[in-house]
Amino acid sequence: MDLYWERSYPFYEIEVNDIKALFPQLARHQPITLQKIQIGCRNSNYLLSAGQSKYLLRISSEDSPLFSNEISLNKYLTKLVKCPQLLDYKFKNLRYFLLYEYIPGENLSKYLTTNKLSANHINQVAASLANIHSFDQKGDYVIRELDLPPFQSWYDYFLSNPKTLQLLGDKRSNYIKSFIQKHPELLEQITNYTSFIHSDFRPANMIITPSDQIYYVDWEYCTIGHSLADMGQFFRYSSSFNTNDLSLFANTYNSCAITKIPPNWYPLARLRDLINPLQLLGSVEKKNYNKRKIYLKLLMRLLKN
């Protein structure tokens, strides 16, 4: 699963003295220790212990255009769904350093490799996502958005990348292009479901606590976008779910959401998620065979379903 994807950016190294300078309120608590959390491709995360207290230290990469959304919206999101509270942050050397409350538990992606999600888990995720998608876009805050071209052009754009074409081959590339051209109504349906979204709603960004509660982390890309994109990311690895899970998710989501999802939400979500491996394939260095293999395998899995 994508829990084990390789990093796109080197892990940012930080020392205890840097922590004391950034967050002087922690300096009186001894000892201060840092433990790397290896999950993540772009940002660097640490379990920070200061005396008897534990925190999550989150350090952004240098090019994180929407990180301000994660910061400015946290106090609203914590009232909407279960997510860690942002306690303090600093901006230095083009990076954000964010101090969060620490949520003990197991990463949900790792949990899925050895356990089956219960009906309670599916209900939690569905209800939480419905709340996220129902988030009021017009409050006393500004939600930054990326300046993106029309959605109908995305598939052609990523399929025009020479790296992607080389990895996919003509047969696969032509199949995707032909399907998109024959079914413009599906892309229109996807664009009809627009809301505030998490934008990286993968099990890898969820923590299941010892009390069986699910917390949602990594809000770096939260913005206005396709609601079905979040669903496609959550259900990306279809072998972890069955038809009962999908039915339960849809029923719970529709009972909580302002805008209900259509009966064909699942294939639409899968089609929307196809964008991600197409984009990733074109950004992988030629020498990184492992990444290429993972992204290509993901893309083929999405095509089969």
C-alpha cells in the first residue's frame, strides 16, 4: 500500500536546540527527544517528547503552496471531525514548523494490512468525510485554491508526458484516451460534485486509536475540489474492501452529507483517482525503478476496476 511509498523529498533533519529556539515554551521541559516518523513522501514528521508530554512535529517541504489552509482552518476542522489540534507554528527558511497534539495509535494503512475494517470504522470514515465535504466555504477565513486548468483536460495533459507514455505503452495510453473521449458525461458528473476536500484522504493519513476512534491528519492540500477524489483515494486498494463496505459507506455518507453521492459513485471515484498514478508516473526519475513499478501497478489496478 502507499504507506510504503518512497520519499519524494529528503527527510529534514532537525536538532533539539532548533526545537528550543522555535518553541521556547518547551525548553523548560526536560529531556527533549526526537523520533523520526518515516511515513510521508514530502514532509518530515517527528514524535517530539518534552518531559512527560508528547507532540507531533510536522515540517513542510519548501514548496507547499496550500499549507496555509492547514494552519488557518485547523481550529474549525477540529470541531468538524477528529483531527489533531495545532498548538503552535513557525515559518522559517521557507518551511513551516508545526507543533500538534500527539494522537497515539496505529496508522490505518498499516492496520489494513493485518486487519479488516469493521462496520464501525466504515461508518466513522463515511460520516467524517460527509462532514468534511459539508464544510462551509464562506466563513471568516480564506480557503486558498490551486489555479488549475479545466478537469476535462487533465487526462490528456498527463498522457502527453513522454515519461508516462513510455511506461504505459501505446496500448494502455490509447485505451485511457479512448475511454475518456467516449465518456465525457462521466467527467462532467465528477465535476458536479465539488466541495471542500481533504485532498489526500488515504488510510495512510488516518490514525486509529486504542479506543477505536479514527483521526485524520496531513491536511496540507485541503482546498476546494472534487468530492469523489477523496473517496477514490480512500478506496484505492479495492482488495481491502468488499461490496458491503461500499454499500455501508454510501448509505452513511448520504445520511450525513448535504449533497448526496450518485448510485455510480464508486466507478466515478475510481476514474477520478486514475489521475494520481498518471501524474506520479510522469514525475518519477528514470533510475527509480521501484517507484515506477509501484505507480504502474497502481494504475493497472485502477484500470481493471
